[in-house]
Amino acid sequence: MELASGVDALYLSGHAGVPPSLLERLTAARELAEEAGSDQSFELGGVPFQVAGHGMGKYRFCLVHRYGQLGLTPSGHLPPIRLQLRTEFIHGVGIMGAVRWFEELLAQEVGPCVFTVSRIDLYVDLQGWLPRGDDRHLFVCRGRERDTYERDGELTGFTFGRRKSGTLTARIYNKTIDAERKAGLTELVGTR
């Protein structure tokens, strides 16, 4: 039985002209963050963000908000803007509402911004199916890599394909076992 499904993560590339004045403000904020060793307040389009003292992947500037994370770069080799929407925001307002919020925000600083999808993670939560190791042969996929994962002799999941290929990847796993594992790691970290 399907419990929930939809988009779990969305990464967008933004194409717009980033004005030098914005890059200057970001440079000053990042330098302060590096010196202070903590994120610095930054206003983007009238909305409070935090600028980190580090980049976002290949992007020089990392702006953090509870709705998503923005990467900006002056480089001509990358799209000037990278957006990673927060899962909670996607689930709360939907994909179109989340993208529209950032489009309107960025329009105040960079003018019209055209987004293209760089990566999308879809999910389906099911109840009542307990896969077995032999089930991996029931899946048809283009990926040549198929991995099976076990813990204490119990199947915990499969992966199909490789993320580094830049194409499709699928992961099927027992969420209950995964949650227990993560809770155990949290407890270990908490006892140090």
C-alpha cells in the first residue's frame, strides 16, 4: 500500500545576470563569515538569509534560508545560480509554489531568472512489501550496476545504477531499518 509519494529533493540551475553590486555585497558578507567563523546575516530581495564562510560545491557563495539554499558564482563556466529547495518547503507549498517563491525573490536582485532542473529525487513510501534479495532480478533498469545491502543477514535494500553517471539512479531500502540505524548513530554520537 502506498503511504506517500512525490518530490523529495529538487536542484535547479538559474540563468540570470548577477549584478556586480550583489557580488560585492556577497564578497563582503562571506569575508565577515570567514573571519567570525559563523554565518552572517544577509538580505536578499528583502528576505533575511545567512551567508556562509564557505561555498556551495563549485559555487563561491552559499546563502542559507529555511526554504532552500542558494549558490551564486561570478564564474562564466557555470550557471550563475544554483538552488536546492528544502524538502519541507516542497511538501508544504508544492513544487510550483516553491520555485515561484524563489523566482520572485531573485527577480528583485537579478531580474528574470530562468531555472532548469539539474537533479530531482522522487520518493514512494510503501507499507506491506518486504523485499528479498532475489527480488533484485525483478527490476528492469538501464543501469549495469545493481547492489544488494544487508545488515546481520537481513536485506536492507538495493541500488540500481550509479549517481556519478549523471543519469538515473534508484535506491530501494527498508526505511524502518534505516531509521533505527540512524537513531543508533545519533545515540553513539550523543554519548561521546
